[in-house]
Amino acid sequence: MKRYFTLVVLVLLAASCGGRHGKGADGDQADSLATDTPEAPASKPGQKGAKADTLSMTNFKGRLPQEPVFDIVTSMGTIRVKLYKDTPKHRDNFIRLALSHYYDGVLFHRVIDGFMIQGGDPYTRDTLRIDEWGEGGPGYTLDAEIRPEHTHKKGALAAARRIGSIANPMKESSGSQFYLVQDSTNCKHLNGEFTVFGETVGGLNVIDRIARVQTDRFDRPERPVVIQRILPNEQMNKRALEEEQRAREEALNPTATEDVATDKKDKTSAEEDVQLEVQTELADSSILRGRKLKHREKKK
């Protein structure tokens, strides 16, 4: 009986542990965040990647270019970002979440002027879970795709993650949380530590505007900054698709491309010859008219 009572007590104590640790999107516990660098927890440590890496651009073939442009429409303006093709796991994951409206209504929950702005946590839709903001996600992490050429320049789009060599030795990224660099100087220590998977191509002033809002001691904006939606920019993506199509055609049939270029050159040369002939005839006519006038003057 005493052994049974002890076992029950131990079970209850285990169930009550966890302190301020929030829970992931799937209900599993997730560690609370530090405050010095951008990070986000994996909601399911045992479900690394959660098959997210199997998503590829074939899902979006014919609809989006290899480096698609998306508009992050916020309550303070639109930030336009281009996603890199050499970070395909992060690119495809961002596309999938954006097109499924995952980010609609999510807040920028961590804003530091002179540093960066961070968002993408689904918990931020619920003010009753404010103590857990920064801990939410889709229930998986992404393998790091850290490339030295992608630095934390102004407007860089990067994935948040848990920090620490013990907590996250492989530097795996959050499944949904991201941040945008406001000040490259104060973010340069993040180079090589976080996956940068895109850059801002329009709306840098909006990043500055958001970064300068009043915040509380937890770096949360006092007035919500809402991500209303994230959607592909149809005009820019269409133009990029057309350029990619032309490049593929040239690669498949370089001779035809050369012939077109030669024909164009020949046509241009022919047009120039015609123009030159016309100009010569006009010049000759002018000279002839000048001679006739002089001849008439002499007669007079």
C-alpha cells in the first residue's frame, strides 16, 4: 500500500512539472525562449522535420518561379520579399504556410528597434496565451540551410530557432517563425548561426516603422502589429516565370537562339542600310538644289 501511495505521488509530481514552459501547436511541451537572439522551439522534438522537407517546388510548378516574390501585408504597410532558391526547404515551407493562410492574423510579437522584428507564431492570435507568445509553431522544425553568402543585411528574411549547442546542436529552424533584419550592424553576429532564406525587395521603410513602435519590457508592441496575410505578387512572379522559360528555351536550343539573334542583327543592319541610302539621297538632293540655286544666281 505504501509503495502504491508513493507511486501515485511521483506521477502527480511529474505531471505538475514544467514551470512556465508553454506547449507546442500539437500540445507537446516546448521550452520558453531566451531574449537575446531570435529563436523558436520545436513543438515535437521527436518529429524532426515532420516530413516538411518532402515538399518541393513541383507542388507549385507553373505557378511560381524558383525565387518567388511574396507580399507580407501588415497593419502598418506591405513588406515585399524574395525567397532564395538555394534554401529550398525554407522557401517551400514558407510558400506552403502562406498559401494555406497559416500566417493570417498572426502578430509581430517581438520587436527591437535597431535589431529586428519577429513574427509567425500562431499563439499570438490569442491574447489569453500572451505568456506563451514566441513558443508556437506548426509542430515541426526545418533542417538548417545556412549559406555564407546570405548575410544578415538590412531586410534579410531569416528563420527563428532555439539557441544553444545542447538544446539545438544542428541549428534547426522553427517551422513558422521568422524575422526581418532592421539593422545589419547589430545583426552581424547572427551570420552563420541562423538560416537566411530571403530578402526584402520593397518596403524597408515598413520594417523601420514597425521596429520603432512602443514596446513593453518583453519587446512586445503595445499596439498589435498584425500580419493580415502573406500572398504571392502575381505581376513580379509572372515576369520571373517568363524569364525562366526563355532561359530554358535558350538552354535547350542555343542554335535557334543564335539564328534569331543573327536574323535580328541582319534585319537591323538592313534597316540601317536603308536609312543610310535615304539620308544619302536627301543629302545629294540638297547638294543638287544648292548647285541649281548658285547657277541661277550667276545667270542673274
